Amino acid sequence: MKQIVLALATVVTLFACNNNSASTAAAVEQAKKQTLDSINAVNVAKQQVIDSINAIKHTAHKRQTVEAPDRNNYAAPNSVAADNTPAAAPAPAPAPKKKGWSHTAKGAVVGAGAGAITGAIVNPDHLKGAAIGTIIGAGVGAGTGAIVDHAKKKKAAQQ
């Protein structure tokens, strides 16, 4: 797109120096037409790609439904109900639970931040106090988070 605009600007600038305004106007119109044609060609190509991707997705979904029927369902996968309506597709599997940071990692980060702020405020040498506070805070936070992680694992094991 940038190249098209740059080409159009170059053509307009080159033809603007020409004293013949009739040929300049025609050249500008020709350049505009070429630019619009190229933009339309890009849009057509983009739409073809989108259509082909959608067709592939549809084919893959259809193949998955035919090849992997639900074994707990007693109806055939492509069966038709009594009123000639297609049978409902099985519900998709639930998405896997997103795993985030552990409590140990969260505790270390929060502890490091709190220790840095506290150390910088308490110690007259702010940089040294922040460094010491960061180290101590990260250690305490990681320890606390590890205790919480251990308790959660223990609780999960009991259930």
C-alpha cells in the first residue's frame, strides 16, 4: 500500500512540473486508475485467501465430525431425526484450563517490589536500600508463595 501511494505521489510530482496541463491531468487520471486497479486486485486476492481458509476449516470440521463420532452417543453421526432435521453435533470439549503463574513466582515478584520500595524509603542510601529490600522481599515472597502452592497441592491430592 505504501508503495502504491509513493508511486502515485512520484507520478503526480513528475507530471506537475510539466507545463502541458491537459497531458498532466490525463497522466494523473491514468495513475489514479492504475492505483485503484491494483488496490482492487489486492482486495480480490485477499478475499480469495479468506474464502479458501474458510473452505478448509469447513472441510476439516466436516471430516472431524464424520471420522470421529461420539462413542457415547447411540445415534449415527450423520443420522436424520424423524422430522428430517439433521441430528445435533456433539458439544465441543471444554477448553483446557489456562495455567498462569505459580504462587511462588507471584510472591517473589510482589515481595521484590514491596521490598524495593520499603528499602528505598527506610535506608538513607536509597539505591542500596532498594537493592537489599528487593533481595529480602523476593525471598520472603517466594517462601510464602511456596507454602501456598504446597497447601493447594495437598488439598488437591485429598480430593
